Amino acid sequence: MTTATAFPPDFNPDSAAPFPAPDTTPTPPRICILGGGFGGLYTALRLGQLAWDGETPPEIVLIDQGDRFVFLPLLYELVTEELETWEIAPPFTELLQHTPVRFVQGTVSAIDVAEQRVMLADGQGFHWDRLVLALGSETPLGGVPGVADHALAFRTVQDVYQLKERLRLLEQSHRDKIRVAIVGAGYSGIELACKLADRLGDRGRIRLIERDYQILSHSPEFNRESVRQSLQERGIWLDLETTVQSISADSIALDYRNEVESIPVDLVLWTVGNQVVPVVQSLPLPRTPQGRLSIEPTLQVVGHPHIFALGDLAEGRDGSGQKIPPTAQAAFQQADYAGWNLWASLEDRPLLPFRYQHLGEMMALGIDSATVSGLGLSLNGPLAHVMRRLAYLYRMPTLEHQLRVGFHWITRPFQDFLNPSKLD
């Protein structure tokens, strides 16, 4: 039995258009990079420099909840207005305009490992063939009563703006002293304390609170001594072996060897701890007891070769067996390897094990002062400040941005001289 096909009465088979040929163009693979910090942005930039075989290079998508990259080691200079926002926080669109990388601003709400999809809070979804997790970490504000309501974190440009507004109101008030407590005497707390002491001058009363018996236990002795001297010169009070019991709108309760004392404060800054962001915590991926993702020396998540993780949300050992520290310096170095290994995994080439190189330690210790230790060199004071600035200028994301910032740093003294009102 045959089945006839019915055509309209006016159908002319001689004039009918042929059936369209199926689209045989291969769909390019997509690399999704979540997080635009040192790990994510620099991985994207590295990928944009590599040559791909064939006619369909992969689509590279960088997703971040903010619209700007933040050069975190220089964030403290915004508090003292030594630097401007555009210098340390350029827009992603500006940095990526001459690259094949597509930037998407959005908050990651879910990651489906099985289906290889990323969902954003605004409803957008992206399928991925390779995924890079570089969302960083956040400062936990829970666990101590009053922290979430009365303390400020210091991690983003928005945090700096909030801090500067609080400082402006305090500086315009009639109070003789401005009392600031900084919880955590790590790198962030110490740099912040010195900058605030220089900004507030004689009006400032800075208290640095640390639960350990000493500061910077893993730093070189030269840097520790430089820090101790800087704190002493600025009259910064250091509370060691001290924990915070609670914080209110105008006081902080401190526990020193089981004796609790309540101290009046005008401002509390919280620089203690790091925790992996919740969207990463919920993933069905292997992790350490601290919640960080477990990675191979190639920066691939253990058991998941299509997922790469870097920065302070990941933990593992490099190709020589040394533990990779959760620092900006490590993320900066990881990005070069991550870019290469993503390319190699799609081009069927061998992957390279990451090798971390400790390049030393630099810290800002107030306005126009720093300490530098590493690679056989130890300096502090103004010369170390210049070296620190030049090192960070070299590490800024693109040559164009490096040139713009470098030119501004060179010409700014002349601009300030010609416009003395800017110094008021």
C-alpha cells in the first residue's frame, strides 16, 4: 500500500524551491570563565593570545558580577586617594575590547556539572565545554554577634566607597579623636591600619586586633620588623592573643586571656578569614576540609578534567610537590598555565603541570612607604614604595592600561603643582 502526498491545486513542482541543505558548520566549543579577578581575567587574556587550529576557534566567555576588574593589592591607595579608581579598577569592556573574549556581567546562581551549564541570576544560561572556576572567596561576617550589622569588610571598590563615606562623616564631626578598630593583623589589616593612620593623622586612634601571639608568622623577619616599626611610629595599638566577643554601634568587646573588656569605637573594619562563595560550596566536586576545591597540578579539578579551578577557592600542589598558596601572586601565575592547558585540552596537546615561584612579599606601610623582601632583596621606606608600585604596574592586565597608568603616575606631581586646589 502506498500513501499519496496531497499538494495544493496551484502547486508547480518545476518551480518549487529545493529543500535547504543541512547546516554542517561545526559549533565552536565554549570556554566559560567564572570570576574576573587575577585568575579569571588573566586566563581570558592569555587565551586571547593563543593561536587555534582550524576555522572555528572556541568562544571565550568571561562572567563577573561587577563591571570592573579590581587590582586588589592597590585597593588601600584609594582610601588615602594616592590613586584613582580608574587606575586600579578599569572596566572589563575596556580591557577586553581588542580581544576575542566576550564579557558578560551577571551573578552566577547555579552551576550544573552534569549538564555542563551555568545559570545567571537574570535568567541567562550558558553551555560550556570547558569551565574555569575563579570566583574567589568572600569575607565571612557571621559567627560573632554584631559583625554583620556594625563592621565593614574591605575587599571591593564598593567597600572602599562605604569606608570613605564613613570617614568623611567622622572627619567632619566635632569629635577630637576618631577611634578605629581593625580586626585581623594579617597583610590586609596591617596595610589598612597604616593607611588610615596616615590619613587621620593626630585625630586617629587605631587599634589592631589579632588572636595570634605574633603578627605575620609566615613572613620574613625583615618584613615583620618593618611592620612593627611602622605601627609604633604611627601610634597604632596592637592587641595580640585577643578575640572579639561582640560588636555594637559604638563599642567592641575584646577577650584577652579570658578577661573581657568593652572599648568605645567609631568604626570597626573586619579583615578576618576567607570562605568559598556559596555557589561553589554547593558543587558536587571534591574539596578539602576547608571547603576549597581539590585540584591536580594541571589546575584541573580532581576527577573532572573539563573543569579548571584557580585562586583562593582551589587547593592543591604544583608539579614540584609544593603546596600552592591562596594568594593573588599564585593566581597571577596560575592564569598563564590555565590558559595554556585549556588550549592544550581542546587541541589534543599535552598539559603542563603548574610550577609556583615565590617572588617575595611586598606590603604598603602608609603613604609613600612600603616593605619589600624577596629574591635576595630587602628594602623598606620610600624606595620600597617605588619598587612596589613598579612591580604592580608591570602586573597590570594589558599593555595599554600599563602605559596609561604609568604616564599618569609620572605626570601627576606636575598636575598637582599646576592645580594646587586638588591638594586641599
